[in-house]
Amino acid sequence: MSNIWFATPDIADMNRQMENTACSNLGIVITETGDDWVKGTMPADQRTFQPVGLVHGGANVLFAETLGSMAANLCLDNSKEYAVGQEINANHLRGVRSGTLTGIAKIVHRGRSSQVWEIRIYNSEEKLSCISRLTMAVIAAQ
């Protein structure tokens, strides 16, 4: 697929946008972009665990939505429109107790009023631990 971004992604700026948010509190970091994808990491530690010591499903969902939302807004002229989460689902396939999760958001559909992203989250051994689908609504900037 050819480059889908409205402007060249700035990873430092993307990470700055997440300062003092749920994203930074969970340790989420954007690490890389391609022509039609965004990659990031999230630690598997006390910030992201549920009581039995596995990464919380909600943390996976927050990670997935962060990557998809960042990617979705890179496709748009944010002075005119922006994308907001409309629906997300996640299948938790493998429990994670330690290490670093890596997520990759890839475009599935890019329309005028909506976008759909697939986010795959892998454990430190590069085994798929969660797969998510995120629908973003594209709305006019105020």
C-alpha cells in the first residue's frame, strides 16, 4: 500500500501528545511508522497487570485504541477534521506476565466518515497475544 498519511509522522510529537494521559501512565510509547501502519510498545508490569499478574484486557484495549487513534488522525488534516473512537473489540489470545508488548495498527478501511484499523499485539517472544479491531468516526473540527 502507498503512503496514507496527510503529513509526515513525527514520532516525538506523537509521544508528546500522550504526556500526562492514560497512555503515558501505562508506559505506552510510539516507536515507529510505515506507509500505512503505526507501531508502539507497552510494558507488561504493575501498571498494566490485573490482580492475578497478567496484562489486563482493558490495558490491551487502551493500547490498541491509542495506536489506532494516533494512526487514524495521521490520515487527516486535523485543522479540518479529526477521528475519534466509535467502536473497539479485542480477542485476548495469550496471557502475558512480563516483558514488553509490541502493537502494530494497520489500516483496513479509510473512508470519508469512518476508518477501520486492525491492531495486533505481540508478547516479547513475538507471539500474538491480542488482536483488536477499531472503528474511528471522522468528524469536522470545531
